[in-house]
Amino acid sequence: MDVFRTDRIRNVVLLGHGGAGKTTLTEAMAYLSGITNRLGKVTDGNTISDYDKEEIKRKFSISTSTVPVVWDKVKVNILDTPGFFDFVGEAEEAVAAADAAVIVISGKSGVQVGTQKAWELCEKYRLPRMFFVTEMDMDDVSYRQVVEDLTELYGKRIAPLHMPLREDGKFVGYINIVKNKGRRYIEKDKKEECEVPEYSKEYLEKYREILLEAVAETSEEFMDRYFAGEEFSVTEISAALSMCVGDGSLVPVCMGSPVNLQGVKILLDDICGYFPSPNLRERAGIVKSTSEIFEADYDFTMPKSAQVFKTIVDPFIGKYSLLKVCSGVIKSGDTLYNVEREEELKIGKLYVMEGSKPIEVPELHAGDIGAVAKINELRTGDTLATKAVPVFYGKPEISIPYTCKRYKAVNKADMDKISQALSKMCQEDLTMKVVNDSANRQTLLYGMGDQHIDVIVSKLQEQYKVNVELSKPKVAFRETIRKKSDIDKKYKKQSGGHGQYGHVKMTFEPSGDLDTPYVFEQIVVGGAVPKNYFPAVEKGLQESVVSGPLAAYPVVGVKAVLYDGSYHPVDSSEMAFKTATKMAFKDGFLAASPVLLEPIVNMQIRVPDKFTGDVMGDLNKRRGRVLGMNPDKQGYTIVEADVPELEIYGYATVLRSMTGGAGDFSYTFARYEQAPGDVQEREIEARASKVDKGEE
């Protein structure tokens, strides 16, 4: 592939609801630009961007892929992202690397939750954007309805550039609103000029008025001409559109049928004509050595710098770090400095990724997207720069996973292989997390939802040939006491020769501090228990609180006071006093009104206003306490509630089905509270065998 200057590059992310047609559109662009000589289909599993086995099997995108398309001497780096919410991290990484976005809408399904989430992402990163309505070849698709829905959501910024022409319900052509002319398809993407039908003129005037108003607002001269009733030329309209799209004041709406290659050429023309090149976008970092601001702004004359925005770790194609060049020109063979890890790296060969296919290139200019291979030290978010100017760029915000499941190796011999495989997968996917919960003796797998975790398990099986079984995670209950007890315990054993003798008198009561397992005090007088046995008593306490007598959960908030006892000059030992203490603790704990404490999490649930009643009703069923409701922007409400951790398993799935995928949530651990009687009974009964064995 040729080398492209910054002004000849467009970095465009495709966003939208799952199933809207992003991958099909990418395939049509690749075909029209000559990358492929056949049009792949998602259903056939032969598209450029969905190359992973899981994507082919499930027939939807799971990870972002890059497809560089050359159109009219411009290199358009297409970033095809997954639309399903479980893989939102992939879309977030791509948006951080893009300079503009095409939000794809299914003409059949219309504006969906994924459309609105895509818009929110663009707002967050201030990306210029346009909408592309697909499936126009299908019957009963209302382009007008889509435009009306978008206008209702986003106001006057919505400006259609095209309108469909239909005859007998069939999509036969379109009207170019900028040129004020009709076009009829002769075969697939070939077209000829035609008259604008009478039935379209009303909406054509309405849509054209929106465009002309936007053009008029770009300068005083244009405003005067607009009010004087003068016509603008196509060149003037296009130049004004480019300015308005670039600053986000106008969001064009285009349409077509990628399956029939209709509307795709026009979209590519619009991407090249209206979207900004990287050098028209701002990018700033901080020089680590001096703390000065480094305004990179994708200037190829500045010192070299780049940021890794995605990592691909595949057992078959190896490891590739996808990077965007933020300044300068990076060449193969360069030695660059990893500012994050403070080490120099030899780059070796440079590539651009065409789906899964790496194509070698000699250099990458500022603003371009490429890849380096097999550099194990590189991670997503790392900055590469020169050692002389160690510029550092902030990492993109990636969603935090809150859905978790416990996993175990089906074959225990595979444990090492599983942990290595998961470690590699965590490099690639920042929205998965592996946690070793030593307190509950379990390993947990966190993801964005059940489907995400299923894909991870499937990848382990397919790519790494290891199997894990999933189950509900254990919740970290705690045990404590509510009253005071006084215990006298003697451990005496005679077995010929030296015996064992330890005798303690102790009180147990609540310490008032649930963050600390125990507090130990001794007020022994007269040497009833010699000082050298005090550490043994404390050791007995230390071992006792690891697994409580009630349900074998860790103990918290107990104050133990050793106030008396006795010893034998020959038979007493540290072991004897430790054993006596453990016996005293068990009896004392059970005699002091023991209770189970359950963890409470503080949840923030963001939902559209119309679903707040359903969400609050569901929280009540989960023993949740709603603390407040705060309005958020764009018709959303944030519901804050304290909910027992035991009740939030599977919440992501329930919330999505309740809100049509529009709601999301986060939570943090808040505190421990006494569990209700029925919950305590269930837990104590379920863990009776562990108490008998003295297990955790």
C-alpha cells in the first residue's frame, strides 16, 4: 500500500446498533475500492472485517477491525465496531482513535438504543458525524420516519443530503438535495439523471431549506444573499457543508443499500469531501520530563509520537499493536521510547491491517493508523515517542465490567494454561477482568454481560484448547457477635510423659469496628497465665477468625479479653494455650448472639425517565433501598440505591431486557450489614458441612 500524507487521510469509525449493517457497509466499501473482487456476506462468514472464528460462528462483530479503503486518492481508515453492548469497549477504543463517525441505522428497525449510544460516544469525543440509513431496498422502509425521529432527538442539526425515490414500493433511485436533482438506478450502483417526482417536492423543499439555512449561517455575505432570495452554487453549498460538518453544527443523513452497492460510492465521496483530515483535529499530550503541554495536532513536522489504541492477541496470527500516529513520521526500523514503561523499543516492520491481513508499509505519517507486530512490552493505551521528547497521551476511558461469574478448570492440569490464556485475552480486551478472590477461595471472570463471558469461554475452548465451567460467585459474607459472653476453657491431655495443659478465661464482645477481624487485650493479674503464653493465645484467635463457627465465613468486629486462667509448670505449652483459646473462641462466639453480615453495594443506575418506575420496583424485589433520583441529560435519570450484593447477580441481563438495552449501571462496595433471618438460615444450612470440617 502507498504512503499517504496527513491531509489525504480520513479515520472513520462505523457505529450503531447491533445488526444495523456496519460490517455489510464495510464490505461494500472494500469491494468498490478494489480490495476484494467478491462481496462477502455476514451470513456466509466471509467478510473482511468479521474474520474471528467466534464472529463467523455467531454472525455478528465481536471486536473492532480496521479496513483501509483508498478512494479518490484519499486513504479512508474504516474502523468497523461491534454494535452489541457486551462489546462496547471495542467501540470506545475505536472512537478514541477516529476523527469522524458514520452512525449506521437499519432502515427497517429505525432509530434504536444503539443509535443513541453511538451519538453519546460521538458527543463525548466531539466527533464530526453523519448518519447512513441502510436496507433502503427493503419494502416498508420509511426514510422520512428515520429523519423525523432523528430531528426529534437532536434538533436542527439533522440535515438529509438525499431522499429515496420509490415506485410501487420499490427503491429505484434517489434525489440529491445539494444538487436538487434526481438519479435513477439502471443496475445495482449504475445510475442516470431523472426528473424529481411531484410527490417528493414538498419534502425536498423542506430538507433543502434546512441545508440552505445552515449554509447561510456560515458567513454574513451568505446570510445577506439568502435573505435576498439568491441561489447558492453546488460548490458553495459543499464548502459550507464541510465547515458545518467539521464543527458538528450539522449532521448529514445519507442512505442506500450496501447489499446492492447503492449509495456507498456517494457515502465515500461525502466522507472524503465533508469529514476533516487528522491535521484539522486537535491532539495534545504532556512531555513527561518537563511537564509542558505538547500540541501534537497530527503535525508531521513535529517529533515522532504515537499511541496504541488496540491490541490483537491471536494464537494463529500473533500479537499486533494497533497505533495512531499523533505527530511526526514513524518509519520501519525506528527506535522509540515507551513513555509509560520507560523503555526503548525497536519497532521493526510497520503494517496496516486489512481485517486480519497485515500489509507491510515503509512509514506512517501523522494521523495515520497502522500496526507493529510481536512487541510483548506494548499494551493498549501506551504512548510511543522519542527519548528526547517523551510525550505522554492520556488513556481513553473504557467501560468497567460489572457482570461476574466464578470459573473452575474442568481439568485441573489445565490451570496454568487457562491463566496464561486469560492473561493474553485481557491484553486484547480491556473490558474483561480476572480476579483471584482469596477470601472466598474462588477465581472470578468479569465481563460486560453474559454474552461477553460466553464468548470468552468459547475462545478458551476454540483457540487455547482448555475448558472452564462457570457458576454463580460466592458472596463474601462475614460473621460477628451482638452480645457479650464469658468463657472458661481448659485443654488437658495426658498421654504418658509430658502432657498438654492450657487454661483460659476470656470474654468476647463486639469491638464496634467491622473493618478489623479482632481486638485482643489481656488483663491477667498475678501471673495466672505467664506472659510468654500471651502470643500463643493471640495466635489461637488469629486462626479462629479465618473461618467462623457459624457458617465458616471470616469473622469481624470481635473484642477478646484474656482475664484469667491457669498453667502447669511441666505440661503447659504454646500449643496447649493456642488450642484452649480456639475452643474458648468457638464456644464464646456461639454464646454471644452470633449473626451473619452481608456486603451492601452502592449502585448507580442510569435509565431513560420512562423506565424509572420499573427499575425502582425491581430494586425493591432485590431488597434494595433507593437513596435518590437525579435527572441526567437527554431524558435520563440516575437512580442511586443500596442493594445487597447477593441480589445483583445477573442484573445486567435484567436491566437490559427491562429498558430495551438503554439502561446501564455501576456499583461500589459500601459496607457490611446484618443479613435478614431467612438469608442467614439459608447460608448457615448451606455451609454446615464446611463448619464441621473447619473449612472456609
